[in-house]
Amino acid sequence: MTGKYGRSALWEQYNRTHVTRETTHELAGFKSGAPNFKMALWDPKPNGVRYLKTLIYNLAEQLSPDAKAALRRIRHREVGDPISVRVDGEPVCLDYLQAVLELEFVTGHVELTGARVVEIGAGYGRTCHAFLSNHDLSAYYIVDLDNSLTLAEAYLGAVLTEEQFAKVGFVRVDDVEDFFATARFDLCVNIDSFAEMDAATVLAYLALVDRSCRYCYIKNPVGKYLDKTLDSHSQGAELVELALRTGLARDVLDIHDSDAVAEHGTKFVATYRPGPWWTDVAAGRALPWSYYWQVLYRRARP
Ligand SMILES: C[S@@+](CC[C@H](N)C(=O)[O-])C[C@H]1O[C@@H](n2cnc3c(N)ncnc32)[C@H](O)[C@@H]1O
């Protein structure tokens, strides 16, 4: 320490590295640069996990009592070592936090007891895990690409009870038309995966949904974005190009402009409607991402 009220060794260091004599004369850009990263804000680049945990923590505290109870009923969420926080004694990660929000949205309108559910593009199976842990479904089918199916089968085998796992069917995309030819479902679920498929593939899936489902829940981005400050395009320009071409909602927008997102949200609901007989029962932004929209459609005719 220098003097009775002087700098600690820590601030001596900061005065050499961040809040230097030179930088304190410069106002342009100082709030999103080094000086402010020692004043009022953590540098977002090395602090990604800190911001993620803060997001989870705040969302978890705001969950409704029903959603908190639903989360507690989903056992073995620790499998796979998620990045988690602990709120009210319960470990919480972002995947299952979203799962209970999705479940809450759907169950506000659809009776799931005894329901037959089909999910297209299930990832490792978090949604299936959340649904089966909270509702006595009669069956849950997952349609996906082979590698994801393998992961989902291993994961769900590890986290579900034998009785729950026996209700899960795994369907390869090569078998999807045969599978849908005779099957009927109460609910189809698509979360964050139509947006990553070729448009023709999405339309083909929606045609199957139109023929065979009563309800359809879709949660996906309302469009595309090019803001390089978000991810430094860290996976390369080619990947950005590929991502811009997929899905049905391909307008490029500022995904952190609420007016632009709301405008594209309305368009999203019209774009993903499985067919003319489908009405939207509920729709709106899907937390936590500014640019994700969720909609529940119901087939108005049998
Ligand atoms: C970003 S992940 C989302 C996973 C999951 N819905 C979630 O939110 O955790 C996209 C999923 O869509 C699947 N997918 C991609 N193309 C597909 C296709 N043509 N048919 C079925 N599933 C597909 C991927 O294998 C993956 O499981």
C-alpha cells in the first residue's frame, strides 16, 4: 500500500494495465474497453462463464413455483457435467431451465396425460427427459440424425427410469415417412432445430405434422444475424454462410432490437404454421434469448 489512503497492490497493477494515466484522458470507447473493465463492467470476452452463471441464477430465481417443482422432478440432470448454479438448494443449468419454461408454456394449453409426443431434432434429449419426468405420457418419439440419436439414446438410458425409457422411440430420418404414414400424435415438438435444416426439409416435416398431429410447439430463432461482436465469428466465415441459408426464417435483423424482433416474431408465427387448418393458441418471445420465439399451434379440424 502507498500511504495511509493510497493504492493497494491490486490498484497499482490496474493503474499500469487498465486505468492508466493515458487512457483516463480518452472518453471515446472507454466504457466498452479496458478502463471500464476495472470500473463498472467485467470484460465479457474472458468472463463468458460468469455472465452465463449470472443469467442462469437470475432466471432460476424468477421461475414460478410450478416450474421450480417441475425442475426438481427431473432427476439426474447432473449427468454430463453441465455448467450450473445452485438456487434454493437446487442445481440449475440453462438447458433444463429452458426445458421447464418450454414445458410450462405447452402445459398451459395441452393435456399431456396419456399423450403421444413426437419431437423432431431432440439433441441429447433434455425435452424428452423433462416431459417424461413430469407427465404420464403414453409414448415419446424422437426423430433425429443418427449421431444425435446415438447420444440421446445413451443419455436417456442413463437419466430415465426403466419404465420411462420404455416409452421412448428413436426414429432415423431415413425411416421418417414410413413412421409417420400410420402414426398419430397429440403433440409435435421442435426446439432450435428447424432453423438449422434446409428449408425444403422443414416444409416436408411440417407437411407430416399437418397430417398426423393435433398440436405443434415450435421454438426457434425469428431470423439470422451478422453481429460479429457477439461471437467474433469464431467458427469461421464459411459456417456463418451455411447458417444464413437454413430454416424458414432467414431475414437478417438486429437480434437485440426489440422492435425488430417483435416484427419478425409475427412473421415467424405465419411462417412455421403447419397448414391452413392450424391456429396459433399462444405465441411470444422465449426466454432467455432476445430473438427466440415460441408458438403453440392447434389443428382446427380433425
Ligand atoms: C441445436 S440442436 C437442438 C436440440 C434440442 N432440440 C435442444 O434444444 O436441446 C439441433 C438438433 O436438430 C437435429 N437435426 C438437424 N437436422 C435434422 C434433420 N434433418 N432431421 C431431424 N433432426 C435434425 C440435430 O441432430 C440436433 O439434434
